[in-house]
Amino acid sequence: MNVEIHSRVLDSLIGLFDVPLIQNDLRGLYAEHLIAEFLGDEWNAVGLAWAGWDLEHEDGTKIEVKSSAAKQSWEPSKNGKSLPAFNIKASKFHWLDGSSRLKSDGRLAQIYIFAWHGNDTKDADQRDVDQWEFFVVPTDMLPDQKSIGLRPLKNLTRSVKHKELLREVDKIRMGLTDTVGWV
């Protein structure tokens, strides 16, 4: 392996994430790892493309992370705002280990976290954890549809900042443990 070339490639990849407005296809990955940091060592990022969930607790509880932002790295409209929408469509399949494709029957995670970056001003910076808000929803509360907007999410739950995220996830996780027996 050419270590010098590998190092330069890694540096260029870091640069893609170290900008105020992270491009859409990378922002979701950034949000997953950001949330994993907030939740702590008991949660692991799955790290596989097309996995059925993004984070997994030691007890087996699974989280799917979805992200959206008011301001994009591209210009979505004349006013520069993007309509908040999160994909919640149940996948027909997922990858178990990166090489084994399995049929999925519905949503596989027990909890969804919707990460919303609502700052649409010139000071918008998706690297600033204080500019994010999170909606934590048990999967069984989500409607059977392809996507969900911000207004319906606000009807399901309140938003929390990063310092409250673990508490909200644990409240739902403990409810899941007590009533459904996923652990």
C-alpha cells in the first residue's frame, strides 16, 4: 500500500465534511456519526451501506438516522431554502454484512432519529452541534408512507438538542424493553 497516497486521499475526504454546508449524500453519514458521539460508547455505528439500521445498542436496540437541512450546498430555490423531508420508506432488502443481501419485511430499527439543521442564515454551519435539533420517534408511531415532513414530526414529538438526545433515546428504549421485550 502506498501510505502517502492513502493519506492524501483521506485528507481530501475529511475536507468534504469540514465545510459549513455538507453536501446531501455526505450529510447523512455525518449525522449518523454525530449522533453516535452524543449517545456514547454503548451505541455503535453500523457503518455499512444499505444496512437496515444505522446505530445499534449493546442490548440489540436499533436506530435509523435521517437528516435534512434548511440550507443546502446547492441552491434549491430562489430563496435558498429546502423543504424538510425525511425518507421513511420501509426497505425491501438490506445488507447484513456488506455481502449478504437479506429480504426486509418493514422497518428494522425500533427507533428513528430525525436530525434537522434548520439554520438558513449566512451563519449556517452544519458542523456546529448547537445548530441541530433532533426528533426521536419510536418506529411504530411512524405513518405507513414514503416520507415525512417537519410539521408531521412536530405533531409526533418535540425536538431536543444534542444534550437531551441520550435521555430521549433511553426513555424510548426502556419503554421498548419493558413493553415489547426486544432485549
